[in-house]
Amino acid sequence: MSTSYNPKRISIIGAGKIGEAIIEAMVATKFYKEPHITATARSQKRMNYLEQTFGIKTTSNAEAAAGSDVIVLAVKPQLAQKVINEITPSLSKSTLLISVMAGITLAQIDKWTGSKCPVVRAMPNTPLRIRKGMTALCGSLTAQAHHVGFAEAMFNTMGRTLVMDEKLFDAVTGLSASGPAFIYIMIEALAEGGVKAGIPRHLATELAAQACLGSASMVLETGKHPAVLKDEVTTPAGCTIDGILKLEEGGIRVTLIKAVEEAAIKAKALGEVE
């Protein structure tokens, strides 16, 4: 690790899909080596899978917390308070708790832990599995710069990071965390259009996916507004403008805006627990 803060052991509590993706990325990038990673899961079958797939140790929530310097809490939001109650006896000022739970605020975690440890709230998305993720980060009042810096270094191995105000996190969840699902639907639909136009399905899918990848890279690497890049493709009286007209007729802008808005509302509701 490149940071001056170098905790030795990390545990992933609640290694479902996002937890597994974090483990996979850490192992692949050697951010942590397998003997220093512990995970927990809801079933023994799942824990066996994690051990066999990644060569890590699995155990109970309490034991994982007791043996770790950094704890990544990746359980479902509905289980947050219950699991935090299990691990709180093992927490201390030297423990860093990183939450990737949608909707659960830093204030809630501080309340449930009694502010026993610094907390960093993170909202990643699943492309971190292939090191193309996007993660928003925010530290609690007791989290120092090196705690947030560690979380940045960790998630930077999995893609990009942004340190943001926590008040934006529900919107981040709706846009960035849920966004890949929206993009997959768009890729599928574009590929279907290619099939309708005569392209074999496997070729259409690759063409659609690469078009999305290249377009996203253009936005990130050029710094140009998407509308400017769109105009560069849209030549006068060309085929692209006719396609755009159909998209606008179908209400694609409003539909995508509403999709993000609804996902953000749901994220907020997930955190509305005592």
C-alpha cells in the first residue's frame, strides 16, 4: 500500500455480490494478500465458496471483527443494526469501519457503535470487480484524513473514487450504484436494434457494449460535456439525428432521470430505521 496508514488485516462482513467483488478486486490487485483477508456470509455454503474461490478465511461476524484492523460492512441495510451490535464489542479507536450499505448514514452507525471507531461511508458499484468501478466516499466526524485516504487507496485499485458530502449519497446510490443496471438495459436494447437491422446477436452485443465503453471513456478523458460530444457525432441530415429523434420521441431523457430519482428515493427509504 502507498499510504502511511497500513492496517494489517481486513474483514468483509456480509460478502454477498458487492462484498465478493471487493474481495476479488483486492486479491487481484494484491492490495491485501489472501491470508490477511477474512469474510463472513449468511450460509456455510457461501463461506465454503469464498474460501475455495479466493483462498481466504471465513468465520463469524464477531470473530472477524475481533481479528481485523479494517472492517468492511457489506450487509443488507435491514440487517445493519443487528450486525453492528454483534461486532461493536470488538471495535476501538484503532479500528476503521467502512460501510458500503445503501441508505445507512454515518450518524446511524455512530449511534449504534457509540462512536467507538472512525467510520468511512462508501458507495461503490459492481464494475469494481474488473477495476472499472466508481466509489463515493465520506468520513465520519472521528475519521481522520488517513482513514479516508486509506479508503481512497483501497477503492482506487478498483476504479475511480470521489470524496463527497454525505447529503449526496442517496443520489449517488441512484445514479452510480444503480446506474450499471440501467446501462445494461441500454446495451441490451441497442443490441436488439442491431439484430433487427440484420447483425448477428453476438456481434451486435459486442458493438453496443464497445460503443458504450468508448463513449463513456470519451466523456472522462476529454472532459467535454456529453452534449458537445453528441453534437460531434450528429452530422447535418445524417442518420444519427434521425435516431436521436426516435429516442426523444420515446422519452429517453425523462425515463432515465426518473429511474435515477426513484432509485435515490428507495436508497433513502432503506436508511429509515431506528
